Amino acid sequence: MKRAVYPGSFDPVTKGHLDIITRAAALVDELVVGVLNNNAKSPLFSVEERVNMIKDVTEDLPNVRVEAFSGLSVDFVKKCQASFIVRGLRAVTDFEYELQMAQTNRSIDHDIDTIFFTTELNYAYISSTIAKEVAFYGGDISGFVPEKIMERVLRRAAAARQREN
Ligand code: PNS
């Protein structure tokens, strides 16, 4: 069975992430989306909420599984009995960090390869951070996050803004 893991923070999942998930899922028997449980990054959504949002937007993709993980990505990949890590490259600015991460992962575990997908041009400027920023100020995020989770992101960002004021 050809299995890959797409690890990330997904706080929240964006249209760019969903595009990568869809394209990667078409290439493997099973794609596991691994949501990093990392409170140090002070996420807007809990790991359970992030997992549930991805489950909701991938419900029509039968070979996609979504799980939370802690610790090293390569350990999660091993636990899933997968051999590939999937990551997206939006622009050249992503490259240095992504290359370093892929080489680090390969130096930790030489059985694991990273496959990069180039982001669709119309999603190239989108990130979870940008989506949260626009939502925080009440802007239109319909181009950034899947429609199914849009209200959840707007509500959470509005609550965060109220707390700040
Ligand atoms: O969506 P992100 O925040 O760009 O994803 C980054 C992620 C989660 C893939 C990366 O931070 C990660 O793999 N973290 C787990 C710890 C780890 O394995 N570190 C070694 C690779 S640098």
C-alpha cells in the first residue's frame, strides 16, 4: 500500500492546503493528513478543531485520513507505515525552509522521502496566517478557506479581536 503523510499546522486548513490534499490523494492509496499538536505556536484553533475542520472539507475524499500528532513528523510517518511526506511549495520564499526540513527529515530517517507539490497559482499567496489576519479584521476570506469552515474561522477571529480590545 502506497501511503503518504501531509504534516502541517493547518490553523486553519486553507484552499491551498485542500488543493494539495486532493492532488496528493490522487497519487497514493492513502493520504494521512497529520495535524501538529503544538501549543507553542498559540494556535487559533485547538488540534481537535483543526482535525475536525480538515475532516469536514475532505469528506468526499475516501482515501484521506486525518490525525493529530505530537513530536517529530518522521516518527508519525513511521507510525502510519508511510514512506513519503507531502508538502506544498507556494513560492521561492518557501524553498529554503522546506529544503532544510526535507533534508533534516531524511537525515533522521533515510527511508522517508519528501514530495513537493507546487501550489496552484491562484492559491500561491494564501496562507493560514493571512487568512487569520484578514478574518481578524472582518475581511472577506471566501477566497482563502473552504466555504464549509469559513463561518468557524470568522467567528473565532472575531472573538480573538474582541478579547484584544
Ligand atoms: O504548516 P507548517 O507549520 O508549515 O508545518 C510545519 C511542520 C508541522 C511540518 C513542521 O514544523 C514539523 O514537521 N514539525 C514537527 C517537528 C519535526 O519533525 N521537526 C523536524 C523537521 S524541521
